[in-house]
Amino acid sequence: MIIVLKGTATDDELYEIVEAVKEYGYSAEVVKGESKTIIGAVGDQKEKQQHMNLIGQLPGVEAVVPILQAHKLGSREFKHDDSSFPVGNTIVGGDKLTLIAGPCSVESEEQIIEIAKTVKASGATILRGGAFKPRTSPYTFQGMGVEGLKLLRKAGDLVDLPIVTEVLDLKNLDIISEYADMIQIGARNCQNYALLKAVGKTKKPVLLKRGMSTSIYEFLLCAEYLLAEGNMSVALCERGIRTFETATRNTFDINAIPVLKERTHLPVIADPAHGTGYWQYVSPIAYAAIAAGADGLAIEVHNKPEVALSDGGQSLKPKKFQAMVGKARIIAKAIGKEL
């Protein structure tokens, strides 16, 4: 249910309402807007209608309405306006287009620092890099682990960019939370509910990637696991789904962007690199994603993609990335966003 407070509601009345919500067995998420304060009360109690009536009588309450969508905290019913949240020194969501860029994997100190400098110069707002890598084959490069994480942090600090990196399992969550500004949950872990709950509890900003065979409905419920833990700093990432088509690595679902923007207030990020698997398709899909309403892009950039230890074939060289950003700015401006 959504509890709408009166414009005259005091802090003491807000406190009493939240306590009542918790006493009835619901979790409570307070969202303060410019003109209204609302409380999202989420739970599966049988006496919900009775509770709604009782809460509606509390001082400071203007209205109590049910949330009909399964993805309650992520729905437009819960929050009509688009959400935004800080990640280090930048904001994800809102009028500015987020630009996440960097290599698939951290390979060395020299490599990550060189790439960090080039992407920052081209306009990147968040530095990405994999330290723990989920690979299809157990015999391919699995990442540098903690050493790579520390190098990513060093590069981010050097160029004054916040960093995002992927968590694979619970045993690495604490160390990643210590170093990263934003935690990525990859496509393969999109429906790893134990991991989603644990990451939600960290309250760290999250980049949640859509699974390769995950429907939009399922994707929104995956995000709900994070939100239900009180973590409202979640961005959804469309990165391509598995279809019958073999011309590209995945099929980038451009439809998902406007559909997600219609159904949720959470920011939506597009990943055209994994969505296509080939560097020559990255820029066209990036432009299309911006035009479709994406709040940001996640782009793989490598200074020497021909010798990259992972995903070299879908990585842009620094000069191509710079050119892509220049054209992306024009499209972003046309739809009312800044890059």
C-alpha cells in the first residue's frame, strides 16, 4: 500500500505512522517529494484492508491506496517521478546521461590507468572494470580478483571517477563493497535471489543487468528483491537477450527501454556491447538506446582490444569511443538530456 501524508504532517506524525506500519508487519520506505511525502508499506498480511483502514485514521495521513503491481516499490504507482541517486561524485538518473565506460577486465595497472584517463577525457562519469569475471569456459581468464579491484579503485581515484564492478558471489561481497562505489549484478546472477538480498542490505548503489532469458516482468521482480531490503539506489541495465538470431552475440531489446520507463521509476542503462557482441554495432545501438529514452550507457573501452583478455571484439578503442560520445551528445540534447 501507499500512504500519502498531508502537506501539514509533522515529523512526529511521520514517525508514528512508520512505527504503526512496522507494527502491522510491513516494511516501510519513506519517499519525500517536492510537495508530498509518501510511505510504501510492503508485506503480504491477510488483514491488509483492515490495516489500510486503521492507518488511514492516523494523524497526518491524507490517503491510503493499494499498490496493484507485483513490483511494488519499483512501480510508477509507488513513485510517479523518475528516480535518481548519487554514485560517488555523479548522479545516475535525472536530466544527465550517465556514461559508464572502461574495460571488460582489469588486466594490469598500466592498462586500467591509461583507459581511465582516456574515458574521463571523453566524458565518462563512472569507470567500469571487472575484477571477478564470470566466464562461459572455466579455462578462460577469470579476472585478477582482489588485486584487480584495488587497481580499479586506484585508477578511479586518479581520474576522479567513481567505480562500478561486478560481484559474483557472497564471499566477495564485503571486499567489493569496501572498494566499489556501485555494485554490478551480472546477467548470470540476475535471478540469484540470495545474492540480490545480500547486495540490497549493503545499501550500495546497484547496476542490475537483465538476464539473457529474463522477461521484463521477471526483471522488475529481481529489482524488487533489492528494493525490499531498503536499497532504492538501483539502476536497471538492458544488455541483450538470447534469441534464435546468430548474427550477433545477443539481441539487444530496444523495446525494453520504453517499456521499463513506463513501468518503473528506476533509471535504465543500455549496454550495447553485450547486446551485440561486435564493436562495429556498439555505436548505432547506443544512439538508438538514447533516442528510446535510456538514462545512460555502459560501454566497453580497451586501448588494445586485439589482445584483450576478455571481450576484445565488442570493445571500442579510445578514439572510436570519443567519436561515439560526440554524436551521442547531439541525440541526448534532442530528447532533453545532457551528456
